[in-house]
Amino acid sequence: MRYVIIGAGAVGGTIGVLLADSGRDVTLVARGAHLDAVRERGLTLRTPERTVTGRLPAVAGPDGAPLPADTVLVLTVKSQDTQAALTAWADAPVEGGGTAAERLPVLLAQNGVANEPAALRLFARVHPVCVWLPATHLEPGVVVANGHPHPGMLHLGRYPSGADDTSRAVAADLTAAGFVAPVRGDVMRWKYGKLLVNLGNGLQALLGRDMPESLSTRVRAEGEAALAAAGIPHTNRDEEAAERGDLVAYRPVDGEDRAGGSTWQSLARGAGSAETDHINGEIVLLGRLHGVPTPVNAAVQVAVRRAVRERIPAGGFPVAELEKLVG
């Protein structure tokens, strides 16, 4: 199979470089200065064990040429960019006839759970991926992955449920590239469990690592209550910890720990958008649909939008102002 990694940032860059390093055919999709850097000098991946530079084909989007019929699209953009990416690739022609949306599998290696229904509106073959992959992308052309001894754990399946031969074939390629890649018929249950973990991303982006434990506890408790009211199953902390075990632990790279999660990185890069409305906003949506109050998650949404708009540095939002928004 050939892989097109749509969004060669922290997650996509790690997956793309390691798949290519294990002999798979990989094309990266990027934009701006990052795309320029990858084209000029390749994508450098730094890990606790080594540094590898993948000199891979890099494009800004589909160029009109038919995609090989064995192509797998891997969507790794942030959730706020999902619709634009899906729209850009849906009608790309495929060798032998038809379009990408009609014929090719699309893997969604993203935080959040709103991407899958959005993809299924366009693509016939949707494969969720629950991503446990501690990586950072702050500098054009460079990705740092802190996972050890494996760079990440990627649960795969089919949407809305089940798994198929494509799930298993991709899992085999990812395993050969060094990842832990379980195939799960209930992969969305794992993604909803990861959603609860990611509810803290916005708090970390706003307040840094010294965020009050009371807010961290409340943001997750609201999430659990909203999922319970909606009747949505999810994994729990003990199950997730047992699954990962010592397979994916954090290690410094060149003596440096990971600075922050995906939302923190968006603020640190001044990306101009953040995924919070698709993470905390998912809980706010479910809360409003099922009568569950979610004031902390709603406040995080408002505060992150303000931080993006006013270019407040990552970790620089005043905690007193956030507490005022919570009420």
C-alpha cells in the first residue's frame, strides 16, 4: 500500500517518516514554511534513540493526477481543519476510475470524535485511529517524538464499528514501522476514552503545567457525566494504563522533555486556530443535548478562542480570568 499523510505535523510526521524508513511508499502533505522546509531538506524526526531524516515527496494537496488504487489516505490534521482536507481529497481521481471518496480508505489519526461522521458523509471507507503518540512539531521541517520503547500506540478499526482487512494490513505496516497497532472492533470506545484525556489539553495550553487540579478534575468529570447521559461507552484510565503498560513511555529527546500537548503547540506556534471546539466543545454539545451542565469545558472553549485571537502565549492565560469564566 501507498500512504498519503495529510498533515505532516507531530503525529503525521512521525507516522510518515517511520513508515517510509521501514520501506513503505509515503507522500507527505503539508503547507507553508513547513512544506518548504520538507521539500528543501526533508523531514527530520528526532526520537530518544536516534535522528532520521525522511526525504519524501511533499505536496500541498491533490494535483489532479490519478491516485494509485492501493493508496491509503491518512488524515492527521487538527479537527478544525478536517472538513477542508476531506473536501480537497474527496474528488481526487483514482486509477481505474472513480474518486478517492468512493474507492480509497481514509484513516483518521486525530484527536476528537467529530471527524468520523464528517468523513463518512464523503468517504465510503472510514477507519478511526485512536492516537497515543507523544510528539511535538514547533519548527518547520522538524518533529520530535518522545515515545519509548515504541513511538506510539495506534488502535485501528472501521467506522462506525468493526474492523476489516484494510485495518489489519495497515496495522501490520505500522507494526513493522515500530508502532504498537492493535486492531479493535470497538475503536470508537477507545477514541471516546482518549477524548476524556484530551479535555485537559485546553487547560494546559492556557495555564501551562501548573494548572489547578480542581479544574482538571472538573473538566473530566463533566466529560464523563455527558458521555454517561448520552449512553456513549468509553475506556477508563485503568484499562488504558493496562493497555499501554511500558510500551509507550515518555523519554527526553536530546535532554529535553516534551513541552506540551497538541493544543499547547498550536498556541506556541501561533497557528491561528486550535482544536478545543472539537474536544471540549464535544462535551459541551453532548451536555446541552442531554441536560448536563458543562461550565468548565465551555469556559475553556471561550478562553482558548480568546488566546488564539489575541495571540496570548501558551501557558500565559491568567488563571483568575479562566475561573471567572467558569463562574
